Amino acid sequence: MKSGFNMALLACAVAVLTACGGSSSDDSSAQAYLQFYNGAAGSGNTSLKAGDIAVGSATFGDATSVQSLDVNSYELTLTDVSSADELLTETLPLAEGDKTLLILTEQGQQYDYLSLSFKREETLDKQFKLHLVNLSDEQTALDVYLSPENKGFADAQLLDSLALHEISSLAEAKDIGKFNLYLTSSGSTTPLFVARSVNFAYASHYVLIVRDKHGPVAGQLSLDLVLHSSSVTAYNHADAPAQFRLYNSLTEQVSVALDNNAVAALPAGELSDYLPLNKGDFSLSVRDGDNQLLLNSALLSISAGDSKAVLLYADAEQQVEALAINEPAAPQVQAHDVIVANLASDFDKLQFYFVRENETIADARYSVKNLAFKKQQSINLPKNYYAIALVHVAENGSTTLLDKTDSLQLTPGQRYMLLAEQDDAAPSGYKLTLVH
């Protein structure tokens, strides 16, 4: 079915609904079941209410658990959790014995939804059924193929062709087990996406949602497998390209090599552009301007579709080390996943505070505390203005403000790292560096 206010009804079966939650009735047929999947990349954490009943909340690419409800027609309201802005409302009937998956979509900065419903009947015997959804703006016309795990694309079965915002419900049940999934452009016989060993382990209904990944590696797809819990299994293209970038926290320019092949010359305090890389394990070496070896054969492992940041820094003995960090793949629109790292060797623990207007360090809601030297942590910051403070708390309880920034707003779409570094030119000898 095409985009718009759609209801795809399929009389099919489900053996168990393990995470329906909430129902105390022994007569399951007297209930309806509702689940929410967030397929809108421009949204933040979004909550769904059915009338006065809170179904749950989900960020982009995630889902809620299934909520059991009395059979009725409900006003469904989708709301941004951080801002409390209402994104969408619609009245939708929930039929007896049906499970409905509500999918938030977005096109041209306008929110919409798709709905998929099917009967909760216990007639599947060691088999599963598939529902397919295409949410990809990058690939608006797709063919979906399926093969047994031990077979290749030549032996794959064409399941269906999908236009943008189209739902396909397949009537043919298949035996549970592991399969390979392939996506091609419409009419093509060359896979552009391969997901291997996808485990259909339960006699139930699975919803496969194709979406744009919106991560640091451009042009990638994700295949989300939705069952009945809030755990969505996301499959990346098995042969997707990868990339990494370097930040030089040292006080001198360095040259960097992978497997003895030079890849970058990086001045002090600079962040490199992204450098393309295939999945694999690599030896990373660093030399100074006199070609003296500073770091020899540090291991850099990277998987298909991954993006990593490699931070170069010195320990307390001025020995060079490297910290490799997986960069988050979520869209950085309504919120930012900021990577926070302590590269100041003098302090075993530092505190980072993100202070909003009308807050102080003492009551700041967002913070990273007790971050050890050469450790990193990610924090999710909703869109807002923040003044960032770097604080050290001594063993005797005395507190030192090492650095602070002016109030600032992070730019949508940018990917940030916040670093605590030594800086002899700074009044305290230390500084905060926000890089992107």
C-alpha cells in the first residue's frame, strides 16, 4: 500500500506475543495491541499516547514494546519528549485481536504515518510471516530478495517490489531459521545491500523496515527487524564502506600511517577529514617531523559501515597513545550524541557539565562525571543552548573550574567531540576543545 493514512490488514497468525504488556484479561481476543516505530529522521525522542494511555517513546530507528488496549477508536498523539511539541494526531480504530504497528514517517519536513495491522491468531507452526516497509528516500524503488543462509543471491527468491512508504504483507509463511536478505534497485539483479544470517527464530510476524541510515558514512541503508519488544535489530550492509578521522592532541605535527602506508599529515590541535577505509584490522603508526617513531602498530579494527574517530594524545610519561571511538550513527538533528573524552593526563577524573539557561553547575541536568584519563563517554543532548564547564574535584573536596565556554548551540547535522586537554597557554593549564 502507498503512503498516506494507510491500514494494511492481513488475516494471519502469531504464535506468541511475548512483550504485549499491560493486559490482565484472560481473554486475549477482547484486546487490541499497539506498537510504535519511529521512522522520521528529523524527529527526536517521540512519545505515543492512545487517548490517555502512554504507549511509550522511541528515537529514530527504534520501537516501543507492544501495549494491550481495550477495543476502541483512539486519538493517537505523537509528541516530542524534549520540547513537548505535538508532531501529529490522528484518530485510529483498533480492532479486536489485531496488532497495529504505527510508523512515524517524514517527507519534506512534514510528519505523516503508516499503519500495519494483522490478526493475532495462533495457527503458525514453526513458521513466520513477513511484512515489508520502505522508508528510504535514497532508494525509493526497491526489490527485496530472500535466500537460505547457506545460499547466495543466485538462489534468492524475489519477495516483493516496494515504492517509497509502501507496505507489503506477504501471505506465504516460511519455516523459521536463518536467511540472507538482499535489496536491489527496482528491476536490477545486482544487490546494493546484503544482510547475512538474519535470524527468524520465532513463529510470529516480523516487520522488515528499510530506511536511510543517516550516519557519518553517507548513502547507507539500514534494515530494521521489528518484532514485539522495544529491541529493534538493525542490519547494516555486509560490504558497506567504512571511514575514520584523526584528531591530534599532541603539541607537534605528526604523520600517520596505516599498515606502513601514509594516510595523513596532521598539525597539532587539528581534526582530519574523513578517510575512506574498507572493513578490517590495521596497524596504525605515528611519526614526528623528524620521522621519529612515536607510536608503533596500534591496532585499528573497523567493521563494515562503521565510522571511527582516532584521538592521538600523550600519557603522563609523554608516551603517545591512540584512542579509537565508534561514532554514533543516529541523525544529529533534534539531539546530539556528543563524545566526551579526557585527554588530560594530570587528572584521573574530570567532570563535564552542560549548563542551560537558568541552571548552574550545581543543578545542571546534563553532565558526564568522574571521567577517567584516556576514557570516553557519549552523552545525548537535546537541542538547546549550553555553556560547557570543565571541573576537577580533589580528594579533599575542593573544586576547581578548569575551563568553561560561552553559551552555544550545536549545529544540526554536525557530529561533535568534546575533549579535555592540557594547554600551557590557558590560565588553568587546561582547556575544553569542541571539535566537529
